[in-house]
Amino acid sequence: MNMNTSKQAISTELAPAAVGAYSQAVRAGGFLFLSGQVAIDPETGQFMADADVEAQARRVMRNLQAVLEAAGCSFDSVVKATIFLGDIRDFQKVNTIYGEYFQEGVQPARAAVQAGKLPLGAKVEIEMIALAAD
């Protein structure tokens, strides 16, 4: 079996810079793997600590959109998403905002879980896998 093992880091200034040993996304094997995003404003680098879960979810989705676009992809390319919630009772609020980005076509597979604690005390973090643009 001959597997293509090449991989490419994807980065954009329109999403928060990586603050550790990870990439905003990695293109490999025909897929785009997007790191989890929390509500950090890429212009200021500041976490939206005082924002409600809806505002945090909107920022997260805009950050993910910027990374997808930097790789030549869109939300239509997404095949899997994982939503991490600080409180599972926020599921419906986050689900409503998430759904605004997936209006038509095949909906991605998805999981949503309550995490013990998210980075920076975030209320929501979302990661995605998309089909990579050629």
C-alpha cells in the first residue's frame, strides 16, 4: 500500500494565530483537518471572556470559516465536526448558530459533548474535518 504522507500547514491572519505546537489546519490525504477554535478575536488576539455562548459560537464559526477559506474550502467541504461545550445545556443555542452555516446540501457528521473544561474557560470549541481543495 502506497500512502501519500505529504502534509501542508494552513495559516491565515484572519483567524487566531496558533498559541502552541499546532497548526490552524493541516491538509493531508485529501482532507483538511482544522484545529479546535475558541472565541479569540484574530484582530486583537483577545479571548471574548465576557461574551455569552451565542457570541462565542459566532466568533468560533467565523474563525473556522477563515481557515477553510485560506485552504480554498468552504463549509460545504466539511464532512465532520466536533463541538465541545463547557455546559451541555448550551447545546441548542450553539446548534442554532452552527446551523446557520450549513443551510443546504449534505450536513456534516457531528458529535457534541460537554467537556470538563475548555481552554481559557471558553463556553464552546469546535473542530472540523473537510475535503481538501485540489
